[in-house]
Amino acid sequence: MCNFAACNQLFMAFSVLISVYQREKPQYLEQALESLLEQTLLPTEVVIVEDGPLTDELYAVIEAFKTRFAATVSVVLPRNVGLGLALNHGLKECHYPIVARMDSDDICKPRRFEKQLEILRTHKEIDVVGSWIDEFLGTKENIISTRKVPETHQEILHFARYRNPMNHPTVMFHKAVIEAVDSYHDFPLFEDYDLWVRALQHGVSFYNIQESLLWFRLSYEAFRRRGGVHYIKAESRFQKRLYLCGFISLSAFLQNVIIRLTVRLLPNRLRKFIYILRIRK
């Protein structure tokens, strides 16, 4: 058995998991990685999944980061496989029992990891911890909305029947728990939501810190991607899966599909207005 100090040090060890693909902007990736080095509690390792061949500029950002943070692991995939499968490859290479997710274009607030690890350390019953996010356009000072998600497990379980209850780039979790529910599936646009539902159905315990611990980068293109036939098909398929697996009732399925269909068919400018003023707080 380890002594108290050694056990506590082991618990403090955690990996950060990031996936990058060729369309990412190098300056955004650089800002995201820089925010990891500005944490009050530094990660033990950073695992970067190269989801297919990248641009020379992206490779340069990654190599520069490695010179500053030696405990960086590159997971190189020969072709682009999509976020869910890429994260599964990366998760297998995470060497520590706790893993924090991070997107390649967002910015962590300085005390993010410190606060999340404290929750996991002091509340042994919690398996996954997330937080709110501040959504911004251009610079992180230009916050246009805050996506607030429910706090307790029971609130999260109820919320999940209608909307995604976790902000994916903010989560920190016990690796073994996520692997026990078969990790991420190849479910484009809904990889994380699908994972949370399966985890909830298997009794995994969730919690959200009631403050923003991350700046989430929005773009006008992001609002455009949330509309159109492609998105409608993917979202309807996901809602059907929730119904067939028994997570939502038939009435909830119909309600979810009708509401989402209405929003997805709106002009992009109007959808952005509803997204910010009605859906977000």
C-alpha cells in the first residue's frame, strides 16, 4: 500500500485528451495549448490525437508545444476517422486514471483543473465532472452567451432527456468508468451526448460545477452547421436511438424532433438569434 502523500500525489495525476484535424486553425490550437500551461494545476501529460494528416502550420504548433511541455504524447492516425473514434484511440494512450477533455480551439480558465480535480478527490461517488462555458466570438472578452448546465446527478439525468447535459470540452472523468461503458461510439455530431446517455443508463454519476471554467469559441459557421438537411438527419437518428434504447418516451421523442426540426429549418440569422437569446442563458 502507498502512504497518504504518495496516494494523494497519484490521485492528482491526470491526462488531457485533445483531438486535432487538418481544418483546425493553428492560432486557435496555440491558444488552447497555451491555456493548459497557465493552469494553477498543470496536467501530468497531454495526449494529442492527430486525426489524419495535418497542415505544416499545425505540426509546427504541436512541435513547439512539445518543447515547452515534455510530457506530450502524439497519437498519429493515418487517416481522418472523426472525433469519436479519434478520442477512443487517444483514450487508450492516456496513462493516468483521470482524463480531462479539451477541444483544440477553446481556452481553459486558469483554475479549471484545480477545481474539477478537487470535486473528484472529495466526492468519491462522482465519476464525471463538467462545468458551464462562456461562449465567445472573436476574442474571449467578447462573450455572447453562457451555456449553463444542471448541477446534480438527478437534474442532469432529467435534463439529458431533452438536451445535452454536459459541455463536452469541460469534462473530467475516471478513465475506467468511461471505458466500462464502451467509450465513444462513431456517432457524428453527437459522440459525447451518446456517451453520456449510455453512462447514465449504466449508473455512472455526473456533476457540473456551477460556474464557467472554459471559454468556448463560436463562429458564424457554427450556427450554419446547426441547420440544414444533414444536421436534421443526424439529430433525428440520434433522437430515435434515445427512444429505442428506452431513455426517452415516445412523447419526448416527438417533442424533441418537432422542436429541433423547427429550429434547424430557420434561416441562419434567425437561428443564431434564438440560439443565443432563447436557448442560452
